[in-house]
Amino acid sequence: MSYSYGWSKKQYPGVSEPLSLSEPKSRDRELTVKLVAALQPHNVFENEAEMNHRLEVLAKVTELMRSWIKDISRQKNNIPENLIDTFGGKVFTFGSYRMGVHTQGADID
């Protein structure tokens, strides 16, 4: 979605413009530290092993998808093999995982 601010037009992902383009104030940073401290005892943040597992799963899904695209392309019988070898694809995450606000054990959208 795009919004006009004076003479320039700026693109922002999502359905609405940001509430603010300002940098966080020192009070905002203090409150963030307090929020993180309050959430940590509840084990809502994933650890490094869990994060690495998610990355491995996403890599495997990407590998499977690319393999599937090539297999389907070969079944078409009219696509040269050297061209098929260049085919790929990309898995895009979204939702809480994409924004980096997912919790421990949450799914990947």
C-alpha cells in the first residue's frame, strides 16, 4: 500500500500506514526492557535451538518445493532439461513469524 506525504510517495507493507515514523524514545526503550523481563519467566521466547530448528524446517520446505516444481516441469515433456535446472521458487513467511513476534512453539505462517 502506498501513502503520499507531501511530495513523496512511500510504500509500506500491510493495510495501513505506520502510527509513527519516529525513532523510539528512551522511555520506549525502558518499557521494552521491562516488558521482556516480565515475559521471560513465562517462557514465551524460543531458545537458539528452537530458532535453528525453524530455520532448518523452512530450508527443507524450500528444498521440497523446488524439487516439486522441477518434477512437475519434467512431466510437461516440452521443457528443456537445462531450463528446468534453472527453475526455483521462494517460500515467504508471514504473520507473527515474519514480524519476529512469534512465541515459543508457535506455528510458522
